[in-house]
Amino acid sequence: SYWGTFTVSSNSGDLVLNYLAPTVASNVYTASSTFTVPICVNSVVVECWGGGGAGVTTPNTGDYGGGGGGGGAYSRKTVTVNALETVTVTVGAAGADSWFQAATNVLAKAGSSGSGNTGGSGGAAGSGIGDVKYSGGNGANGVTGSYGGGGGAAAGTSVNGNAGSGSTGGTGVAGGGSGGNGGAPGTAGSVPG
């Protein structure tokens, strides 16, 4: 048998399945979909990232910019499957959770969106489901002069995501995407989460 990788990704969240199969496979998805389990496969290692939260686009208090969104969390777990089973794969868009099979099996929490000039919280590892879990970074608060706060970075495969700071998005870690920079207008973060 050979080690294979199955990757599901969007602009916000990701989901990766590793499995033993007769061939090495790598599939990238940009939206929620289904996965048909190959013949002779009875378990998969699932890795998923929650979607990052949205930054606030319009400041609503004083002369502060909007808060940056929090980065998505990461979860990994080995899941038992049946050959030729069709499994639902849900890839969280901005501010939405990602999961495999069901939200009660493997789940990575999304980062929360900013509110007013306050940055959103990173997706919480403790609220996810998996054997290995890491939290996304917090979004930064808006800064004076109408600049939005930087978004939090997504969690990585072995470490929590970095928080945004001022108008600068959190720096990406191994396996996780960077947070978007705030500004007028801000920039989107990178995948995953």
C-alpha cells in the first residue's frame, strides 16, 4: 500500500484526508463536496481548518477602523470508513466551520468576525473535534485613522495561529494561512483558514 493525500480547500477553510490505497492521490476542492472512499481503504486521517472570520468593512465607532477577523482552527483525527462509501466534506467559507462526514466526527471551528472596532476571536481548538487541535489567531482591533485591524492567522498543523497586530495580519505558521492586512480597504488572507 501507498500513502495518499486528499485535499479539500476554499478561500477560507481546508480539509485534508490521508489514506492507504493502491495509488497515491491528491485532490483539491474549492467548495464543499463528497468523497468516495477508494476500494481497500478502511480509515483516513482527516485534517481540516475552519474558515477565517470576516473583518468589519465599515467602522461604526469614533475614528477607529473595523476589527479584523479571527483565523480558523485546525483539527486532525483518524476516521474509520467503508470502501466505496460516499462521505460529505464540508469546507467552511468565511466564518463557517469545516468538517468531515458529520459535524460530530471531525470539526474545525471558524474564526469569528470582527464587531465594530473589536477584532474577532480565532477559532477555538477546545470547541473542535479531533485528536490533534490548534486554535486560530485573534484578529486585531481597528486602529485610529480608519484603518481596519489585521486578521488572525489560521492554526497550523502543530501550532496555534498568530494574532493580527495593528493593521497587519497575523503571520502564517507551518500548515496555516496568513491573516489579511487591515487598511482602507483591507486585503484577504490566504488559505487555509
